[in-house]
Amino acid sequence: MPEILRGRVPQNVAYQTRLGRMVVGKTEDILRGSQGERLRGRVQLIFTSPPFPLNRKKKYGNESGQAFIDWLVSFASLFKEMLTPDGSIVLEMGNAWESGRPTMSTLSMESLLAFKRQGGLHLCQEFIWHNPARLPSPAEWVNVRRIRVKDSFTRLWWMSPVEEPKACNKRVLQEYSPAMKALLRTKKYNAGKRPSEHEIGAESFLTDHGGAIPANVLVMANTKSVGDEYRDYCTANGIPLHPARMPLDLAKFFISFLTTEGDIVLDPFAGSNTTGAAAEELGRHWVSIEANHTY
């Protein structure tokens, strides 16, 4: 058990497990206080989805316009202080639209760029989470006037203070396609030069590595309802569900990719604590912070 979980449990801890704890309060207050001091320099991954810069206010709280940029940027240096020398930050950011107009806002991209600059961070890679089951939106332009297609993805920016943070794609290999399985079985494929001018060797694809390297476009439908422990618990106890939950597998992908067992994962805007649940399942220590005790 790491030092952050030893000793007296602070009053603002909502609950604690063998591997982590959920802390209630403002992120800036927690990380600048004694609990943050114990985390400083020890967090391997900060994985979080800050409140999106939406035009319509949500119950979980969100800023808009320049206020959102200023708010997000204010955490850049603080988050960096929490990281190990080879640690990572992954921020998920949804798209925003201009109020009352069928045009997209660049606010989310501007926010990410400003955060990166303020923190002196490297952009290691950009990821896209595509949710094929997402409801059509923005409704006015997609459903009513039919002049746009539905917005079904969010960006995740993987950043780090160093160019080569801890990472290994062998931990997130995907099942081979039927075609690749057939190739490995028959040992036959068309070698030689491709139109792209890549030269494919006669034995380039004959080694079974246990799975395929995933792309940076992650396709995951966020539709689970049966067997969802969080939903079942909230329903049984009359607790409102968090309106902006991510799939557990999305958090598990980045935690597996960028950490190993025993590392510390921090989610400073935890919501329903999907990050903590994923970290617990994967044997990582975790600390999650959420301002709203209801969630």
C-alpha cells in the first residue's frame, strides 16, 4: 500500500479501497494541500475528462468560452508537478459548437494547445474515441434542419514533460483479424513494393506477436446498462446518475498502455470514478477527486 493511503483517513475521503481513495473537494485545493503534497512526483498517469466547454450549463458544472481556457490552463503546472519523471497526462475533450449556429467552435482545441504550452508538455499522440451509439447532436442542425451529420467523437491528448514517457503497446494488443490469422496459418502473402513505396519483406508478417497493434482511433459504444454496477447502485439508492460517463474500457486502455501494476493513477475530475474502477481492476493504485459528492 502506498504512503498516500496509510495513516489517518482525511475527512473529505468519500470512500477508500485496498488500492485507492475517492476524495471530495475542489481539485486545486486538494492538490495544493497535504494530500497533493504526498502525491507530488509520484503519479505515473493523470487520466481525466474535464467538464466540456458546452454552451448549455450542466449539473456537474462547466465553464465556457475564454473562462474555460483560463480554468483548464490553471491546472497545467500543478498536474505536471504530480508526475513521475516519465509520467503522462491524458485529457479527453469533447467538441463544442458556436451558440445558435451550425458551426463548430475551436475552443476545445485552443484549450488543449494552451494547456500544453502552459505546462511545457510534449504532445506524444492524439487519440480519437468514436462512440457509434452516440445520439445525434447538435439536435437543431442534425435532427431538425438536417444540415449536419451527428458529432460522435471526442479527442484524447496524450502529453508528457518528456518525449519518451513510460509506455508499451504490447500491453494493449488487439485480437488479430481473420485475414491476419489466416496469413499466420498459411505463411503466405504478397511481398514486395507497394504503391506507397513501402517495401514489404518476404518474412515481415510471419511472426505471431500475440495480437495487432491498435490504431489511435478507439471505437467503443457507450451503451452498457445490464450488469453496470454503478447504474444498479444509483438506481437502487435513488442517486442521480452522472450524465457524462465514459466506457470503462477507455480508461483501461490508457491505464494498461501507460502504467504497470503498482503505479499511481490520478483522476482530478473523477465524476462517477470510472478511472478509479478501471485502475482498481488492473491492480494500479489510484486517487480520484470530485467536487460534487452526489456523484
